[in-house]
Amino acid sequence: MKEYLDFWRRYTDFKGKTTRRGFWAAIVTWAAIDFVLLMTLSIVAMFALKLTSEEAVRFGRTASFVYGAASILPLLAITVRRLRDAGYGPKSFLWLLLPVIGQIAFFARLCTNSKK
């Protein structure tokens, strides 16, 4: 949970470093909260607000979108810090421009060990 709180506290820190464990703990927690938010709000909307299932899912997706939009800067910051900790610069984001191979290469860079 400490890593997730750091994720939000250090949302403007693009100069520091983040360990592999800290990065993945924050990302997995973020994804789990997003999923639970989507599911919980969809179910609550369906029963409490008497919405149809399609409307309830749309309600949950909207909440998930708002959470995701609010998380863009922290996600970008923690990814830059992780790349720096692994010994790569922010230019590594250019790998994402290549369709499949680039995404695999980018993911591999996020999984590399920290450099001393």
C-alpha cells in the first residue's frame, strides 16, 4: 500500500527513481482499484439507481474513465522513474510507436533489474 500512496504523492516527480517492486505494486494496486471501482459502481447503479444493466455498465465505465484520467500524470511519472531506475531514459517511450515488438521491448525495459 505504501507504493500506491507514493504513486499519488510523487505524481510530479519525474527525476527520481522507482524500484521494480515499487512500480509493479503500485500498478497492480491501481488496476485492482480500477476494476473494483468499475464492478462495484456498476452493481450499485443497477440496484440502487434501478438502471438497466447497460446503463449500469456505462455508469461504471464513466467512473473508471474518470479514475483513469486522474491517474494519467502519476502513471507517466512512475513509468519515467522506473525507466530511469532501470538505466533507460524517457526516450524509451518511443518504443511504443512500434506496433507489437516495440510494446514488448518497452515492457521488457520496465521489468529489468535496477542499475546501481
